[in-house]
Amino acid sequence: MNLALLFLHRLRFVFIMMLITTGLATAQQVAPFKNGDRVVFMGNSITDGGHYHSYIWLYYMTHFPNTRISIVNAGIGGDVCKQMLERLDDEVFSKKPTIMTFTFGMNDTGYQYYQPAQADSAYSVKVGEALKYFKLVEAELNKHPEVKKIMLASPPYDETSKIKFAPLLKKNAAILQIVDEQQKAAKRNNWGFIDFNTPMLLINQHGQQTDSAFTMESPDRIHPSNDGQMVMAYTFLNAQGLAGKKVADMVISAKNKKIERAGNCSLTALTVTSGHILFDCLANSLPYPLDSIPGGFGKPARSQVDALKLIPFTEEYNQENIKIDGLSSSSNYRLKIDGTLIGQWTGADLEKGINLALITSTPEYQQALAVMHLNEERWSVERRLREYYWLEYSILKPKGLLFNDSESTVDSLQKYAKKDFFVAVTIPTYQKARFKIVRDAWQKEMDLLTDEIYQVNKPRLHHFEITLAQ
């Protein structure tokens, strides 16, 4: 085993052991989503501009194509617990959710550099202020017993990576004080609780043993890049107890000319002759497509697929297996699906098993890829709306101008933008979104995309042909 594989093996081992000892205990509290669920994710910029919720939804779109759910992004960049409290009615309960998640702490602990001797007392004040408002949040949430709640522990602030941006000492310890109170609140109220901080912290620290600059966060040490967002999605799905559910599990005996196993799929019309096997497969799921385009906050940005170096997602969530026994072990065989050549393997390879979910040319993966792109388009439209609401709640509300979308407000924002880069880059979106008819059209576009997803994500019958290569 080379060093890279050894590192990956050990990293996965650490992560899996962590889940066994700390993460899987929460799985009993967090049930999988069911048909008709509407889930609102409340948070700060990690939620606002993040992908973890869309990656979670993509798993449900592909693995449970007949279980239609909705996921709503209610993140606002820069928010602290007090601001989330003020948004609960408008951004969560007005959406009529069946489930909501709540995460905070990164912004609540601030971004001021403290000397080590000052840090504990300074963070104690900030944590105390955050928890004061969290008590009020808890009271508000309990007024809505019809909504299931899930507390999400904030991803970590990475203090240990040897990158250029100097770390804020003891910031993550302060975040963990908030996490502890979230977990206590979850226990006393019978809410769900999922810990993002611990697994991501362990992965970062383990990676830094061989690469001191390794981190899943961006150069600001705060925002997970898309690989970190995928780790968050994986952690969430694990807490729901979904690991191990195969896309399809096809086992055929060429020797006995019979179907040995058809897991999560239906196998029909089997024909076995010398060097020639035909059958039809209708799976209940699609493989999970992974985006290889880098994305996230800051540079260097990493992609969703980069997370496969960090977590055993393929092994636990993306197995579309085909095994054929009784073939000549040294002979080569070609696999076609719907007449398209997918690949060539030896009989020994086929007896060991092939994971088709890793082959992007299969018709089922191509179908899943279309679902992924539709979901990404939906996410990008939602991001426009989130930019609008960020300006409303973060900039206009403190000035007493919440939803006062007049020409004079535009003028004021343009003047303010000269000293605020984030406002400057958001104004073009605001100038469109301030008209309700535009926001309504964007919502209709998102609804149309979702409708399209739940039409094209239904698995189709595929014809498999395995022949002896000449």
C-alpha cells in the first residue's frame, strides 16, 4: 500500500471510529425524511452560501426518487443568534415546515484577535450573550410543536492549519461551548442533534499530520469549501441512519443460470448461453452524481468529488454493484447497457464485483447527472433570493428600512456600497429582487425545476448484455 492510500485508509478509519463513538448515538433522534416533508435550514453564511443542504437533497432525489421532499435555505451571512431569533417567523414558520434545523456560533464568537490570557474571559462574554438569545429561541421553537427540530453544531473554526491567515486562538473552544448548550437543549426538548464540529475537526487535524496546510475550510478558516460541505451532508445522512443502502445489488450465477440476488432492484428476462448473458434491470434508485467543479468560499476552492478522499461515501452510499460468477476467470468480457459499451473486465473481476456507480458513462449515471444539474440550477436561483434577504435583514433592517424597496433605498444602498464590498456586489441582484413580481417569478422557476427533477429522477428499465470479448 503506497503512502497516499495508507493516509486515506487511516483518515477514513479515524472518521468512522469517531462516528461510532460520538455520531451514531444521534441517529436514533434524527429520523430520515419522509414523503411530503418540508425542511428549512436556518443558519449563517455557511448555510446561506453553502451546499450541504442541496447535497442532502440530491441524495434523496436520487436514492429515494418517489419520496418527494422540499428543502429551503434560510441562511443569512453574518447572522448571530439574536438575528436568527428575529427572523424565525418570517424565514422559518411562515414556510410551514415539518422539520427545521438551527445552527449558530461561528459569528456569535466574533472575529477579534485576543491574547491567550484574554481569550477565555472575552469569549465567555460573547458566548453568554449568544446563549441568552438561544434561550429565547428555545422558547419560540417550543411554541411550534408541529415542527420537528434538529440542532446542528457549527462546523469548526480551523485554528491549526498552517496557512497564511493568522488564527483566532481559542475561538473553536468557544464555539464548542455553544454546541454543548445546543446538545443539552436538544436532550431536554427531545430535538434532534447532529455534530458537524467534531468530525470535521478530526479530519482537519488528521490531514495536517502529513500536510500542515490541509483544511476543509477556506483561507478565512471559517467557510467549508465544497468538499467540507459534502462531509457535512455525509454526517447528516449518517445521523439519519442511511449508510449502507445500496443503489442496486445484482448477483447472477452464469454457472447455474439464475439470479442469486436482486437488492433494491428487479432483475428479469435472464438468458445465459456460452459467453453471453442478457437480462433487464429496473433499480429503485439512481447512483449519486458528484460535481467535480471547484466551489465554495475563497481560494483554493475544492469540489464535491474531493470529499471522497476524506470520507467513505462511495462505500456506504453509492454502490451499484454487479457480480457475475461462473465465468472464465482469465477471459475478457464486455458489458453493454442499452446497447452502449460500458467497459471490459475479466471473469475474475466480474466475480469480485463492479461498482457501476463509479462509471459516469452508464445511462443511469447520465440520468442522475441531469438531476444534479437541475438541482444546481435550483440552488443558483435560490442564491439570488438569499442575496436579497441578506441585504434586507443585514443592511436595511438595522436602518429601519426592512422591505422598504423604494428608489430612495436603492440610492442609499449605492452610496453605502462605496464603503462595503459585499453590498456593492449584491446590489445588481437587489435591483431586480426588490420587485415582488420578480421574486415570485424566481420562486416559480425553483418550483418548476423541482417538478422537473421529480419527473426525470425516476429509474428506468435497462437492458444489460455481457459478452465474451473477441
